[in-house]
Amino acid sequence: MSLAGFQRALSALVMSPALRAEMAALPEQELPARFVGLELTERERRRLHALARDAGMKVTTLLHRANRLSMLTNTLPRTSEAMAHPKLQPLVQRYWREHPPTSVMYVREARRFAGFLLGLLRSGELVHPPLAELLEAELALLELGKSGLAMPAAPEVPPEGAALEQARPRLGPWCHVLPFRMEPRMLLRSGGAITLPENLPDEERYLLLTSVSPGQVVPSGLEVMRGRVLRASTGEHSVAWLRAELGCPSSLFLELAREGLLLLGPAQ
Amino acid sequence: MSQRRARLGVGLSYQGSLREFVREHLEAYDFLEVIPDIFWTEEHGPDGALRFRENPEGLRLLDWVAARRPLVAHSVGMSLGSAEGGFSPDYVAQLARWQRRYHFAWLSEHLSFTRLPHGPGEHMDLGVMLPVPYDEDTLELLAGRVAQVRQAVDAPFLLENNVFYYQLPEQELSEPAFLKRLGERTGSGLLLDLHNLHTNARNHGFSPLDFLEALDLSQVVELHIAGGYEWEGFYLDAHSGACPEPVWELLEQVLPRLPNLGGVVFEMFGNYAPLLGTDILLGELRRLRGVLERHGGRP
């Protein structure tokens, strides 16, 4: 069906002003090399030539790009802001070039973009620890916000004595803890414009994300030992094992459970 | 297939940034228009079929509103005009499931394409509604698709006139003639977006009144109004705030000529709502109610 070829060509012209310029410079009977192989009628060829010269195509391109951009600025706002830095901006162009838009699903596009950046960071192609921490934190914030989970108003009553020692603590699913050496407030949309630091302090710091109600996630800093305990509480080891390993008192587990951050009861 | 039509009145187009507004200002609107696509994430399963992961928080809100106000659905992901690889029976089936859950008074979609094939089991989504050529073979393609939707989803189905910024030459039919023919052929209704019409008329220099004359206005079930702004010599259908006066004038002129109108919806994109505040939204909805009342109350 030639309409299929026409739609592919039209879409390519919408996405690429450079392709439009290339086509506009060609005589009416010729097509850009990229369109060779597309089944097109003579009328469709004439239409494409007219479109390549139509000023309204730039508006269509603007809308296409604005929609792509808004998917990221709405889901990963602080990362998007950081990517505006001249050193990072070419990566956004590369992402758009190498990953054509497959969806208008904001969260899916955010995961896809985050996957692209994390791939570069993990492979060492991009070395930028502040960006890596910001991206991981903002992605976790997004996922927690979309989970629909919220910290219960009344945390579970934790076991005490021998039962506490044998309990296998787990982080509440409404929380997320991750290493983060910048100011947690920077994750708030109202936190003002951000410029990422060149380097991060060589010290241990943690970020706690708490979903206080469905869709509302609050970031806050964590004292180091609380961060270590929460990070280590995967349900795999007992309190007795963890406190020996981490060098912390049992009371810290009770405290975190009473705050609703840790679950000490049997896994459901 | 049911073609019942509700008379709903003043509608508001829902955006995520309006989640508090819709709860706090129930009195401001008679019905809520929702884009189902913003309440789920599409994923491809191992068999290549589309899966829809629904957002529980969004469903809670919809359940709350549905208990208090009628809902209509305005989908953006059908890509009715895709020649290949965009229109998905899985997507239509998901809309049918939602129809059974929310009993939408009607379902609407754009007369456009947004999706193209992109690798095995994948598609590319341009995120912008591109108009289809108003030719006989496109009419054939769309008629088949509309029939599939009407067969699957037990609700009146409306098609929306598109906004376009470029001119496609050598089309066999005018836009109103195409809309009229498609409605006659398929039994679908028309969602007449007056701001799209205003935008096209202004950018391409034609009379919106001539356009209205050429339509079969008995097909119109829903109207959209919205705001926009100028950018580099073009007027944009940006849904960016208050509805401009020429669109209010078009509304006043067309309302008495729509025997089957079910409701009028004010649209504003979510990004603008927090910037402009709720007063502007309340003001537009109040003004819309006043216009409808002057023309005999709820349509």
C-alpha cells in the first residue's frame, strides 16, 4: 500500500529539518536516497516535495520535539535540567537520533532514556558521578510515585527480645534508600535551578525516598548508620546477623520499624 | 450497537495536574473527558501483544469521579489513519474493557495517524497527530477501522477534525466533505474542535463559517474549545489558557445548529494549569456554562 510509504516519508520529514532541506533542494522528479525503496505514487511524490517546502512543517517538527522533550521534563525534571549543560546536551541529541520515539507513555520513555544514560555511565563511556546519582534517585522517585503505595498510618508493632533478634528486616515497599551525596532538596521541583557539581565529596551519604501518600514522595537525608541498616535490610539476614555485621544496636531496628520504614514481621 | 446519546453540558478535559481541581470543584463541570492513555503504560508482552499496566492511583481518582459525574473517553493512541503497524486490536480491546468499567457516554479519537512500524513487534510514535490525506482510499481504510472500533466498544464513537500546519496538495475531498462522508458511511459522530477549526482557518486563510456550512452538523455530538498562541507567524493549537474571542463567537454561532450535541469540553494542557492557576479554568468553565444556558441550557 503506497500510503504506508508516504506516511514513513512524511514522518521522516517531520522528524528531520535537515532531510526537508535536502529534499527541497532536489528537482521534483528526484527523492532523497533515504526514500528510495518506498512505494510511492506520482501524486505522493509531488506531495512530499510540496511538504519539504511548506513552512508549516517547521511547526509540526516543533510540536513533535516539544512532545518528546516534555515526556522527560515531566518525569525526570532535574535530570533533564542537568542535561541542558553544554557538555551533556549532545547526549540528548544522540539519544533522539539513535532511539526514535516508540511511545507517548511518559514513564516508559523516562525508563528508556534513563536506560540509555545508565548504559553509558556503567560502561564508563560517560563518567559523571553526580549525574549518575541524580538519575538513579530521580528514577527511583518516579517509580515509587507511580507505584500507588503509601506508608501506612499505623506502622506494624515490631517484635521484641529473641523474636526481634531472629526477625529478618525488610525495607517497607513505600521507601527507597540509595547512596546520594548531594543535597536531597535538589530533587524537589521547587528547589530552584540546578547545576551539578563537578565532583562529589568522598564520604558516605544516603537518600531516603518515602511515599507518604499515593503519588507523593518525599526525599530526605539519612544518618549514615540508618542508611546502612535500611540498605542492608533485604529480608535475607536476621537482626542479630545484621547488627553484628554493621555494629549497631537492636534498638535502631525497633526505631526504624516504629517509624514505618522497616518491616520486621513475617514476610507476606 | 448502541448509539444512545447523553446530554451532558459543560465538560472539562482531565490532565494529571488537575487531580485536586476535579475533586475540589465538582460544581464547575457536568462531565469529565478523560484520555484513557494517561492512566496506563503500554508494554509489549513476550507474544508481541500489547499489555496495559494501569496506574492504581489514577484508577482510584477515576472511580471517585465516575461515582459523581459522567465520563467520556478521548483516546490518543488509536492511530486510526496508520496505513500499517499503528492501529492495534489490542488497544481497541483495552478501550472496550474500560468502556465496561466506566460506561463512557461516548468515545472519541482523532482523524489522524501517529504510529508507524518500527522493528518486529514495535512501533514508532511521533507524539503528534498527523492528518491523513482526504482521498477515497483513505476513506476506505478509515471506514474499516471505525467499523472495528464500533463493533468492539459499546459506546457512540466520534471522530475529531484535526489541526494541521501544512497543506497537502491534490486531495480528492475537502476536510468537511471527508468528515461528512465518513460519518455517513460508518455511523460515527463528529467531535468538532472549534479551536482546531479556528487555528486552521487562521493559518491557512479560509472562512470557518464556510467550513461549518459544508459539514453535516447533525453529526456533531461534542464540541471542543481551547486556547492557543502565536509562534513565528503561525497560530498554535497549544491548549495554553483562555479560549480566544473568535472561538467563543464560533461557539455562539454553531450552538443553535447542533440538534444532537451532547456536551462542550474546555481543554487545557496539564503543563499550563499550574502556571495559570485555577481561576482561569473556573472562569472559562463559568463562561461556557453561561453560553450554554443562553442557548437553552444543557444541550
